[in-house]
Amino acid sequence: MTRVPAEAVKNTRSAMVDRGPFEVPGFVTGAAESGMRYSGRADLALICSVNPEGCAAAGVFTRNRFCAAPVELCRERLEAGKAKAILANAGIANACTGEEGKIRAAQMAELASEALGCPASSVLVCSTGVIGRQLDVRPVARCMPDLVGSLRVDGWQDAARAIMTTDTVEKMASVRIELEAGLKVTIGGIAKGSGMIAPDMATLLVFVCTDAAVAPEVLRHWTRVGAEESFNCITVDGDTSTNDSLIVLAGGVAGNTVIADIGSAQSQAFGSALGAVLRDLAIQIVMDAEGATRLIEIEISGAPDRESAKQIAFAIANSPLVKTAFFGADANWGRIVAAAGRAGVPLAPERVSLFFADLCVFQNGVPVPGEEVEQEASRIFSQKEIRLRLDLGAGKSSFTAWTCDLSFDYIKINVSYRT
């Protein structure tokens, strides 16, 4: 679990992100089986605010030029900063489907709005799955009564399962913090993602809700900040999808004074807690990466600026040679420093040091000698979670990325994804 920084959460000493089942007051969720691609499992999820007027809403989406029709729909509707519900399907991405794809995304929203009795413009639509196939809305229409009937306060786990594609486990995270004296709020969310994961939002769907009252512009700010410090810090294979969507809804039923000032203590506490939930979901995605056996944290320290650190971190994290070394538990520091050296960032090799956990294996441009160093490095690389730090000795900036190893199973999963 991820601890919310104590200094950022006023009056909260032990706020922890929990990965178990949760409820968010003011929201109901559900899932149903449409059969549009999968059989014998739910593939539609619905998240709905109980407020007839909807709630504050914000989103961050893929930067891929081939963005899916649902992404275009959500971007347009979120300009108003409000929404009532999110309808998501797994199996068909509705990406690269032209004008017809846009029509079908809008039809999905209309089906949900009719069943919920709300304006279609207040319904957001998200899709994930195979690119290029037209989405058949008839199965969605058939199961809409069951989907709406499944809505309940504790339906988050069902919704998390429904949006999975190659995921092996559902991903959930929640936290409760005290924003005002005696008044606690909940932030809870679900995510899907396993492969085709890289910065600029990775291949993922993330839906987070809170009962806190937050002004749309403040919610938009912390959603962007949270995405930059979580989902834009992970990579599995260096690929970014067409459908990546992070949507945050704030229902406002907690009774707190509306957070309208980004710089206020309440705003900072809310932003920190939201960021903790998003980071935990992002790490869960890497842990469940296609074929992954190890989670790797890569910290670049001593950099002249954050962007330089980020560039080097992802050069290492996306290197097939580095990732296969992790899979083979081969503590091959040479592949790591070589990847850093080709990242396109000026650095002085004689100042660079590399650490596996707290073990220094490469110092000031040369390896640390000793058989005991090699043995301890091998032991560290045999663990399921590995932390490495590359100190550039060139400044005070840093960046941390999370990635995984590259195994035989990654290839097996991806050569047969459409079949």
C-alpha cells in the first residue's frame, strides 16, 4: 500500500491507500455481460453519480494522434467540467473507425442516458480492446436494463473486472482523509492496463470518484498533476495506445466546503491523496504487466533537470536488453549504464554511480570490484521487486519510473491477441 505524505494531509497521521473493496458515498457502480467479444464474463461497466444534476468531472487522455472515438467524445463533453455517468466496454476499442465510430460512441451514451433518465451529454463513454473493429451497439442495448439494475454502492470490484482485457487481476485503490475537522472524504478508483503501456497515458482506463466537493477547475488541475506523476511515470513496452483515459468525478456529498482555491491546505491535501491513489493504480498496472515477473523502480538522481532525468529513466526502462536481464535475474549493470549513455542527455561518465537497492555496483564511472558485490547484486535481482538508482552527479533534480521485466509470456500473449 502507498502512504499519503503526512505533511500534505492535514490532521491525518495514517492515511493509507487500500487495494481492497471500497465504497464512495454518492456513487453506484455495476457491470453486465454484453457478449460483444467475450463470452461468459462481464464486459460493460457503469459508474453513476446519484446526484440528478451530476458532479464535477475532469479527464486526461492519450496523446496518440489516432485517438479513439470515445476519447474524442469525452474530451468534448468534459469541457463543461461536469458529468453524470461513465459507460465503459472491454473487447472492442472503437479506434480508427472513422465517422461511424463516433456515431456509435454517441449511441452508447444515448442508451445509458435513456436508461438513467439523464441528458446524453452528461454520459462519458470509454472503450478498450481491439483497434479497427466497429463496435456493435445492439448487445449494449440488450443488456442495458441488466447493467442499470446491477448498480449498487459496493459494485466497484465488478466494474473493475468488467473493463479487463489481458489483465489477470482487477485493480482497485482507495483512501480516506480528513479534509476538515471531523470530516473525512473518500477517494477510490479502478483501473485496467497490462500491455501497450508507456508514458503519455499508457494503455489504460482509470475511473476515480470522490465524495469531496471540488470545483471543476481545481479537480482538473489535480487530475493533470496526478497523471503526470503516476501514469506518465510507467512503461511496460514503450507503446502508447489510442484509448487511454483517466476520468475523475467529484460528487460533493461529503459536506465539506467546496475546494475552490488550488493553493489552499484542503486543496493540497486532496491533491496529495488523489495522487497517492493514482500512483498505486499505476504501480498495480506494471505489476500485472503482460508476462511480467518483476516490478522495477528506476530512480535517476543528481540530474541537471527533471526532463533529463526522465529521458534517461525511460531509456533504461524501455531497453529490451535491460528488461530481459531483469527477467533472467542477471545483474548486468553494463546494459543499464549503456542505455543511460545513449539517452541523448549530456553526462560525465566519471561522475555517474549506480546502485541496486543500497548496493553500489558502479562508482564514478567504473565498476565496484569484489566477488561479494556480484553475489549481492545477483541476490537483489532474484527478488520480485527491484529498486535501482543511477546518480548522474550533475545536479539536484530527479525522476522515478516504474517498469517490469520482459518475459517469454509477453510474446505469447501479444502474438495471439486478436484470436
